[in-house]
Amino acid sequence: MEESRKNPAKCRECEASEKSAAVRAAAELQRKNGTGNGRKKFIRAWKKAGRKITIMRDLDYLKLLAKEYPTVKAASSEIINLMAIRGLPKGTEYFFSDLHGEYEAFIHLLRSASGIIREKISETFGYVISDDEEIALANLIYYPERNIRRIQKEGKYTEDWQRITIYRLVRICKEVSSKFTRSKVRKKMPPAFAYIIDELLHVDYNDDNKKVYYDEIIHSIIDIGMGDEFIKALCNLIQNLTVDSLHIIGDIFDRGPRADIIMDELMHFHDVDIQWGNHDISWMGAATGNLACICTVLRIAIRYNGFDVLEDGYGINLRQLSMFAARVYKDDPCERFLPKILDENIYDAVDPGLAAKMHKAITVIQFKLEGQTIKRHPDYQINDRIHLEHIDFAKGTVKIHGKDYKMLDMNFPTIDPKDPLKLTKEEQELINNLALSFQHSKTLHRHIRFIYSHGAMYKRCNSNLLYHGCIPMKEDGSFEELKLKGIIYSGKRLLDYIEDAVKMAYFLPDDDPTKDWYRDFMWYLWCGPKSPVYGKDNMATFENYFVADKAAAKENMNPYYKLSEKEEFCNKILKEFGLPVEGSHIINGHVPVKLKDGESPIKGNGKLFVIDGGLSKSYQPKTGIAGYTLIFNSHHLALAEHKPFDRNHENTPKVTIVEKMKKRVMVADTDTGKELAAKIADLKELVAAYRGGIIKEKLE
């Protein structure tokens, strides 16, 4: 004690040494024991050493973090970087739904950022350039390769054109990159031009020396013949920066000509997620080997003349089907099955008469396989859908919901009236070979795996709840129940279970005895009355083909669709999924909004957005438009209303602000901001561990 009073500095040195020794001893216990007592002693010793922390993470985790940030300087630098990012405005999110294979329209919307790039051009140049020049610059940004080739052929690709174009592109690039950190923008740049673009984006126009330097850079690019490559790089960077993240609210497949091209585009996008729709589920089911789903995707593709996506896109061999159909239905005109030719095939043109025969052949096989599936699963409670068993072949009628209807077509050479669900030997061989074709399609499985890795039944993101179809409800507003394997599910719990089941159907090994149940369930999700991705009590495919009376083909929407027009039920759903009522939204697809009939995509007093407006050509006569994009930036939510796509005309959509944010939304306010805050806390603990000697820095 006396020694302490005489030499307080020495006393403090001893005390610090003791604390350090205590910390090292506790750390050794932590290393030996992992959690439990070693961890508790470690935390007590750490607090005793004077460190202001509440919970010290496992030392093993901090050691892993130390591999990425091996010094105090590296960890501190990242803390500063992450804190700076949290202080920036949030990036712009884009929400698309129901793409339905319309690859040209979708790619145009994606590259044009649903008209926002055109808006940026107008804002940047005002009245300095004409409308025609604005349109030309916008089209160059959307399709740089195509437009550069055209300008070169026209003899207009001069040094002056290149210099002016580069100048204008740099101005637009500065505008769209203003909300990102310099490091994030640089990461998005093509490596070959990253340094040059970075320099041009940060030129001081008031400095004469810098202006000379700027001009010399552009002159050098043009002089060495790299102008076209540099212009392409700038155009791609502008596209990349304008759409920060992309949400696809289901139904990538069916009806349109090339869903495979859309999938390739999505796989190259930097940040995308997918909420599964019923048409996606049917293709995912086909990829699992579900025979009814295989028939379904083939039937729809043939019905809409989609031979290119089947044969050129996914390599599905249809030769055996065409030969079978041509022979079995040789004298049958198959008028009910003539394809809807909305798009011409480029690679695999098929005569409409033969296509109709193929269409009928695969449809009959589908109905047989669906009937077999329903019989295997009485718990589905849809026995009334086994229509082949309810045909009176003598009278030419079918009983639907207790009423007899006249059949429009009774030519069924492959159906045995005594056993209508049994496949003929040829049909069985045919469907087995088609299943092998699906199984061995590398492109299909590459796309399906991406849909699994980037997809889910729903997503909660920045106070928005995203899903494709519905949350099944009863008329009284309670959540509809579905009993699966003896357990009742509803609401969020139902969607969580379904997501697990969908994964099981694909990823379980083929010899797993439970796989068949999950594989069959994929078909139920496609069209079942309590399926959240379907949302109707009936799928009247059979009735639409074979019965003239439209009353037989009635499909009733789940009560959700009426109830969700009221704010109270939207709030109930938001609470069910753990989201705050204030400031949250539901973003939904699946049901086309008939704008021409006065319908609005905004429901539930602004709580619900239905953004399927008819991107698919087959829906546009009903909707009057060509789809919506919901755009969420740091200032507002906006809806872009699209015109039918025409590659030869201006396609800029009408953009309407539908909700302004109370204050500008910063990265710190987003889910990403919360993740960054957690990482900052981890890094601060790592810095404390370095400074306390718990973890050693790797100094050079």
C-alpha cells in the first residue's frame, strides 16, 4: 500500500499488467472450453479490464473475422466505410411480376429501368438537347451494341459523335452514381476501364488543368480505336447503377416465347430475388420428375406455340410426341387444340395442324396422370376433378358438379372407358422418355437451381411483404387451413412449410421413400384449391377444352382477393408475418389488373400493390396495358405503367408517384443497414480484442 502511494504510476502499470494477465487467462479458458464457464470467465475478465462491452462473441468467430481484417487499421477502416454507407440514401428497388416468358419486353424494362433512365437524361440535360437526341441517347444506353452497329453502318460514327456521346454518358453516369460510395461504384465498373471511368466521374470542371486532362483521356480512347468499347462500358454501368436490386414476384414461365432468355438475364444481374409463382412451381415440379407437371408445361408451351423455349432453349426432344400425335390423331382436325400464335418460332417452326395434334395428345395424358395423382392423395379433397371418370361415352356428356354437360369433342382413341385413367403402353413409353429429356436438360436444371437459390415463397424486405399469389383466407377473414401429413397449417406457418416441401421435392435423393409425396405435392401447388400460389378453388382446364357452357368452367377466387382490398385485412397479414403495420406494404402479383375496366393496382388504402398488369401479350386485351413496375427509391414509391412493347417505337412508360416517404430513406433505415450495424458491432469487438491482446494482429 505504501509503495502504491509513493509511486502511483508504477501501481497503475502493475494493475494493467494484472488485468492483461487475467484477460489472457480467460481467453485461454475460452479457447479450451469454447462456451459455458470459459466464456463467462472471459467476459468477466474482459469487463474487469475496463472494456465497455456487453457481450463478447465467441473467440472463434472473431478469429475468423480477423482473417479478413488482420489489423486494427484494416478493421477500423472497414468500420468507417460501413458507417459511411449507412449514411447514404438507399438504392432503388424494382419490383416486377408475371413476366410469362416475354423476354423482349422484360429486358427492355430492365435496361431502361422502367423509364427512369429517360427521366435522368431529361433532368440532366433539360432543354440543352432535343427530344429526338434524348430518345437516341436513351436507346444507346439500353442497347449499346445494336445502336453502335447501326450508327457505324449509317456512316455517322465519327470522332465528334464519339466525343459528344462519351461526354453525355459520363454526365448521366455521375447523376445515377451520386447515391453510392466511390468504392461501390468502382466495383461495378468493368476492370479494363475502371481507372479511366473513375477519373472522368470526378473531374473538377472549374479547374482548367483538369479539363485539359479530361479532354486528353477522351481523345486517347478514341485515337486508339477503343471508343465503341468504352461507350458500351459506360452504358452497362449506367444500367447497373440505376437498378440497385430486383424483385421478381413470380411467374417467369409460360405463355411468352422465351422464359429461358429471361432466366439467363436474371442470372447475370447483380442482386435479384424471386418469389415463386404457380407457373414457376409447375416448371420446378417438372424438373423434379413429376409427370403431371411435365405434361402441364408441355401443354401450355405447345398451346402458345412455344416450341423455341422447349427445343432450342431447354433441348426437350419432342420428336416422339409429334410422331405419336400424328399417327393417333391422324384423321382428327383437333380444332379445339389449335395453338395461339402470339409469337412466331425462330428455330423450331411447327405446322399448326401438327401442333394441334401434339397439344391434344399431351393434354389427354395430363388428365390421366392428374387423375392418378388425385387418387393417390384423397387428402387433397378434389376427387370431383377426375373428369375422365365422369364422361358418359355413350351419351357424349360429362358430369361436372352434379350436372351433365355436352362434350365438344369425343374422339379419345387412347382412353379405355372401363379404365379411363390408365395410360396405354405407347403413352407410358412416351411420357417416360419426355421425363428423361427433362431430367437431362442441363440448362433447365441450371435455371431451376437458380430459382431455388434465389427464390422463396415470400420475402420480407425493407418493411415490404412480397409474395405471388395470396395468403389463403376464409370468408370470415380467418386464415384458411390446409392439413398435410396429419398436421394443420395456415398463414405464415403454411407458407414456411410449403417452402420446405418444395425444396424436398427437388433435393431429396430419388431413393428416399418420402420423395414421391413431395413430388406429387408440387402438382397440388400448381393448381390446388388451397395453394397460396394459385388462389382459386378450381382449375377448369378440362372444362375450357371440352365444354361449351362457361358456367362449368367457373373458377372462384380465394376470399383473400376481396378481403385484401380492405386495410384491416392487409394489416392482419402484415402482423402475421412480423411486419409493423405503419409504413409496411404488401406487394402481390398473379391477378392481372384490368385498368381498362377501372381497376386500380393500389388496394387496402395504399397497403397493397398488385403489379400484374399484363406483361404477357395474352393478357393485354383484358388489361389494356402491358404491366406495372413498382419502384421504391429513397424519396418515394412509384408505379410505372407500361405500353405494349414495340421494338420500333418509343416505350417510355407513365410513371406516377403513389407514396412519398416522410423523410428520405437512408441505408441505415433498411434491412441492409441493420446488417451493416451488426457487422460494425462485430468489427468494434475485433478492434477491442486486438487492443486487449486477446487476438494478435498480423503486422507486416
